[in-house]
Amino acid sequence: MPEKEGSSCAGLNEPRLVARKFLARPQPEGVGAVVRRSIGRFELRYFDPFLVLDEFSVTAPAGFPDHPHRGFETVTYMLQGAVKHEDFEGRTGTIGPGDLQWMTAGRGIVHSEMPAAQGTQKGLQLWINLSSKYKMIEPSYQEVSNKDITEATKDGIKVRVIAGEALGTKSAIYTRTPTMYLDFTLELGAHLRQPIPGPWNAFVYVLEGEGIFGRSKSSPHHLLLLGPGDGLEAWNKSSKLLRFILVGGEPLCEPSVQFGPFVMNTQEEIDQTVDDFKNYTNGFEKARHWRSESGVTLGF
Ligand code: FJE
Ligand code: FE
């Protein structure tokens, strides 16, 4: 099939419209923490390949103490304050404002994520599913500090490229499930046209201000699922800055079974995972003797 002409330079032939819209309301999660969950709630269990999108808010002593993951990736992007991470391999680190941690849990991670500063720590955590061929890989991390996140500015648009490419600038993050993750700030009057691969699922989550996305107006804490098309058109017609993330991913189109922090392809694999976690096998060996500084275990 011949490619449509000028699809990525001259603009968009078929802008994506908002197909569904959700307001994420605060709900308790972890130990005393609060999340606004958009993807992963009852009405939107899974938006292939995305399992969970939480806008979290946590003030000490609340947090997300010792808990496991298997079969997917967690992407934590800090907006305010700091979170300390400790895992069962003895790896620790603190991520502050604008920092990114892209964790591939693979066959298994047990870790804690706790406040590391005064006041309220805020950020976004996205869970991205892994295809069956990567679910049992060795766990790994990609960390990018605020100052190293690629940025570009053009015509009143600033973009921080967490994953993928925008305004001619590429991120160094490697995505096992092909993913784009862009943090846009639009000045008053700015107009964005951002290409998105046709077959990908994509959404917007509004952080600040008010914007027009496709033909719909939207404000903070709203998740917008985008319909079919070749990109997003957005405008800031308000009197304040508009900030939102645009995330897209290639759907895996595989069966998915989730049990809390474990996401596999079949119920048998979930049963095996629960056994592995209980018996400290197949990747959970180091969980036997490990406790984080908090010493608390999060039931799941
Ligand atoms: C988890 C309950 C949880 N959203 N946003 C059960 F709270 C968690 C969990 C998180 C989490 C952590 C951060 Cl830093 C930010 C989050 C849920 O840790 F993984 C399970 N299983
Ligand atoms: Fe976690």
C-alpha cells in the first residue's frame, strides 16, 4: 500500500479524537498513600499495553512498602518531592522532581517506594505490560535524572521526551514494548500536532491548565483515550499554561491475567507466580531474607 504523502511533516491527515474520557478521583492505595487511578480501575481494567496509570500523592510516614512485581514494567516520573527506592538486590536510589525511573520487573522484583523528602511527594506511575517473550527476563532499570531528560522547544511548545521522539528530539530510553511518553507544556495560543503511529493505543493525561484535544476541552486529572488516526492535535486557548502527558504504545494483543502486582498470560502462570513468590523461587530467591528500611510488607 502506498504511504500517504506528507503525513509526518505537513501535518496530520487524520487527527485522533477523544473516544472516552475519565476523571481520576483520589483513592487510598499502599499504606496511607493516595492515588488518582485512571487506567487499571474497574471501568478501564486494561488499555493494551497499559495496565495502570496512577497520579500519586504520598506524605511520610505513608508510602508503598515492600511488595513484588512480575511480568511488566513500572515507569515512575516525579512531579514534586522525592521517592526513595530500595530493592531486594540491595539496589537503592532516590528520584526527585523531573527524574525518571523505568523499571523492567521481568521475572521478579521485590522493592519499596517511600517518601524521601518533607511535604507531599507527587508523581505519575505507569505500568506497561511486557509481551510473553519478555515476561521472565532479568529485571533491569533505566534511570534518567531531570537534567538529562531530552527537551525541545518550538512555537510555544515545550516537550520533555521521556520515551520516543517529538519535535525532532529522541529519548535514550529503550522500550521493550514500543512506547512513546511525552510531557508537553503549551503556552497561551500554542497549537500542537504530534504524530502517533496508526496502530498504537494512545492517551492524554492532563496535569495543569485547560486544553482542547481533538474537539474536546479538558482539565487536570482527566484521562483521554484517543480514537483512531495518525496523531494528536491540541490547543491552549486558555489564559494559563497547559501541561499534559501524551503516551502511546503498540498493543500486545495477547491474553493477559492480572493478580495484583503479577501480570502473566494465563491463570496457570499466575498460580506458578504466587507459588514462586511464596517459596522464593524462579527469581524471588532474594526475597527470603530481604526487608527494606521500613521493614513493612505490603499485602496485595
Ligand atoms: C503495588 C498496591 C500498591 N501505585 N504509584 C499494590 F500501592 C502498589 C504500588 C503502587 C505505587 C507506587 C508508587 Cl511509587 C506510585 C503506585 C501503586 O506500589 F505495586 C501493589 N501491588
Ligand atoms: Fe512497585
